[in-house]
Amino acid sequence: MNTKFYKLRRNRMVSGVLAGLSDKWKLDVTLVRFLFSIFTVANFGIGVIIYIILASILPTKEEIEAEMYGTGPRKRKEAEAIDDNDGWFW
């Protein structure tokens, strides 16, 4: 089971944090937004601070999939230089 949290560009209103949480937990995005608003009001706005922190550090789901499946930019591996004076086995 993948335990990484992510933002989602689809169904986002501000930065996609709540859309990513609803996609990860298989919940309706409206329900997650409603629960977040209740949490924010009940805790005197601490939810907004948490949202800003998550919006700045969470990657998008597309970025995670690009890393997993190699659809991102290609990376070249550094090859070890071959020395002509090296022996075959030593």
C-alpha cells in the first residue's frame, strides 16, 4: 500500500491538497472540504496553517507517477571511466 500523500490537480480549488486527500482515502472531495472547514473553525484557523504547509511541501500525483514509471525527464547515468592501463583481472 502506498503511504505517500500528494496533491491532485483534478478537482482542486486552491492547490489540490484536499483533492489529493480525498483521492487517497477514496472519499468525496466535498466531504473532505466540509470536514476541513469544521476542523479549521473549531481550532481557530490552525487548519489554514496546516493547509499552507502541505501545499508547499506535497508533490502532485503526476510528479510521483513520473518518478515511479519513468515518464519524467530522462536522467543519464554516469559511467565509470575505463583506464587503458588496467589489467584484465587486476
